[in-house]
Amino acid sequence: ALTIGIVGLPNVGKSTMFNALTKNNVLAANYPFATIEPNVGVVPLPDPRLKVLAGVFGSERILPATVSFVDIAGIVRGASEGEGLGNKFLANIRESDAICQVIRAFNDDDVVHVDGKVSPASDIETINTELILADLQTLERAIPRLEKEVKGKKTDKAILDNALAAQKVLEAGDTLFARGEAAGVDLAAIKELFLLTTKPFLYVFNVDEDQLTDTELQSSLQELVAPADAIFLNAKLEMDLAELDEEEAAELLESVGVTEAGLEQLAHKGFHTLGLQTYLTAGPKESRAWTIRTGWTAPQAAGVIHTDFERGFIKAEVVSYDDLVATGSMQKAKEAGKVRIEGKDYVMNDGDVVEFRFNV
Ligand code: GDP
């Protein structure tokens, strides 16, 4: 499964946020929800469409798509030097599909900041510097090897050229995710080097409660991290929300002037950052959202349900969620000509409600 690694300096609220992630009452009550390992939180992606579908089909249960978060402890200045926690830290990041940085913006004299002051910009720089240094080390080892291989015609020269171009970006202090493509680096060509800063980044700013509605502050923080996505939440508030039922949680959110809980935003943005989307299946047993990559075809999507479905794929009966709900039932959608028969080249759309036909 795809995972998002959570990183950040000490004392920024990572544990608080992660505890909220794994103890969320509202999500746990409405969705099947699990913690596989102590440092992994599987968070359901809230999807109001499933409730509606369950109504249309009389489904017994609802199964949402999920996003997995891994709590990666231990970033400190010097992590890239690979001592102690450093090594494990880098290995954990390497295994993640995206990087979620938690950054402290909240003010609290009782919570010590490792650098003595609250400064989101310099915290981001500290973390990015460690990741950039780790990538530079990887490249320092890889480039001489690639040079030899290119001479011996064992490796395509394009790989070496892109490795050198990536090195330039990193030496200028930029991550490959933020500036690689703009600098003309073909990130796909150097995939085999598993560089950390090519992973998609997502930022969580842990803000004071009254900053939750401070759009000016938020846009200045968003600017700091563009083109990455940013979320603004208060980790302590998320912890409180996690212990409430749905109605109480909604009331608490309203009282601080926010419409969507931070963790829900995190699940949505995380999904987007990973380049994922969902399609839906529905019947009397269950209404369910399935996770696929953007751009996948119908047989690939069928393969998520079962590998046999991909191999034996014949066709898909597809109706968009909106058309299905507008007509009121599958039967009526068919009568209205809204149900399409799609073949193996069909590219899935988010919100397609699908029934696959296949040979086994
Ligand atoms: P970690 O080291 O990044 O995992 O940070 P923790 O989650 O352990 O939090 C460090 C300290 O900051 C704890 O005392 C938390 O209670 C406190 N803390 C976490 N989030 C917030 C917040 O949003 N506001 C305030 N005022 N304190 C917070």
C-alpha cells in the first residue's frame, strides 16, 4: 500500500497529530479503521458519496478508501550524516511514497523549540537541508559509477546527464520535487537512484487555534512551500476532536470557525499528493471506494479488486456518480442511457460507479 511518511523537528506536535490520526472516534465509528503497526495509522478517506450510494443500493456496509501514514521519528540536524537514528530515519523516508512535514507555527512558551524560536521558514530549511544533503551523498556515489557505465555503454547517457542536472538543483539548495522539473531534470530517468527529494511533499502547519482562520498568515506560509500543498491545523484541537462523536466534533469545529477537521483535509490532500483517485462499486452487500492512480485504465482498476479481474477483463459498465444519483437507481440510469459499456482502453474518472464483466 502507498504510505505517507510524517517528519518534523522535535516538539512540533507530530506525536499529538499522529495520536489523533490513530484514535479518531468519528472515523472509527463510521469506517473500518485499523492501526497495523504502532507507527502506522491507516486513515479512511471521508467520502460522503458512499453514504448516498449505500442508500440507493441498500448496502449493508460502507468501505472507504484509505491513506496510510507512517510516523518517522528522529529528524535532527545532522540526520543525513547517518549516525544513530539518522540511518533508520533515512531508510524510513526512502520507503514512503510521499513526505509530510509537520511544521510548528503555534506559540507556546511552555513548549521548547529546538532552535529557541518559532520560525516555520527556518524549520523547513533545516529539514529540507538534511534531505538535500542525503540526496547529494547518493549522487556523489552514483555519478562516478554512472560515468563508468556510460563509457562501457552499459547505461544510457541520459541517466548520467539527468543525475548531473539533479545535482545542480540540490547544490543550489532546492528539492527536486519543488524545482527539478522546472530546471529540466527528467525525474523519471533517475528513478533508480531513489532520491528522497523527488518524492511529493505535503506540509502540515501546526498553528494556534486563532490562526486557523487567519487567511493572511496561511497564504504567507503556503507561499513558503509552493508548489507543495499545505494544511493548517491545531494538533491539540485534532486530539480533542478525535475523542468526540460526530455531532460534538462538528460543534467544536464550528466554534473555532472551521468547516473541515484538519485530519480530513490531511487525508484528502494526502490522496491528491500521491496522485490517487477513487472509483466506486455498489451493491446490497457494500458500497465501496477503491484506490487507483490517476490515469489508470478499466482493466488496471479491476485489478485492484482482484488480479484475476484484470487478466479476465471483458468490459466495464460505467455510470458517473452524479448521473446515478440524479436518476435515482441503476435501472433508471440504464433507461436514461447513462450507463456506458467501456472496453479495455477506457481511462477511469474519479467517481465512476462501475461493474466489471470478466472471465475467470
Ligand atoms: P513531537 O516531538 O513533534 O512529536 O511533539 P509532541 O506531539 O510530543 O508535542 C510537543 C509538545 O507540544 C507537547 O507538550 C504538546 O502538548 C505540545 N503541543 C502539540 N501541539 C500543540 C499545539 O497545537 N499547541 C500547543 N500550544 N502545544 C502543542
